[in-house]
Amino acid sequence: MIRLMETAAFHALQPYCVNDEITVGTSIHVEHRAASGIGARIRAEAIVESFDGRFYTVRVTAQDDLQEIGRGTVGRAVVSVEKFLERMSKPRASRMEARPGD
């Protein structure tokens, strides 16, 4: 269920990304509201709730054919793929030093 919520949030924010930008997860707060049976078809929906600069909060829900099974929020940030990969190629200590001055 959470994977579906994360994927729905990712797709909801894609129209706001330009060039080599994508969004990455920063937080997730989810409540399981009900169980679903084995083999149940689950669908997730995401609606952009707010943003602050490059940080977005997306309201997510998941439901099966009978009822809502989960709800919550997903936090995501817009990043440049090139810059992100560049930062990840450096040792962790170097990444931590580079962060404050970005």
C-alpha cells in the first residue's frame, strides 16, 4: 500500500518538474485504516496539498474495491538528477560537508 502511495505521489508531481528534475521522498505519514483480502485490487490516489520552494506535501489515499484502506501524507523534494547523482558519487563525509552551503 505504501509503495502505491509513494508512486502516486511521484506521478502527481511529475508535471511540476522541468528538464532533468525528479522528486525524491523526504517523509511519509500513513494510517492503515482497514485490511484487504489476499489478491484484492488496490489503487492509490495523490493530490498536491502544499509546497514551500522545492518541498511538496501530497495527500494520499489507498482503497480496495470496498473501502478506504489507508490515508496520509507524503513529503517530496524536487532535485536535479545530475546534481543528485554527482552528490551520491562522493563519499558520505564529503556529502555532509557540502550540504550546509549547497
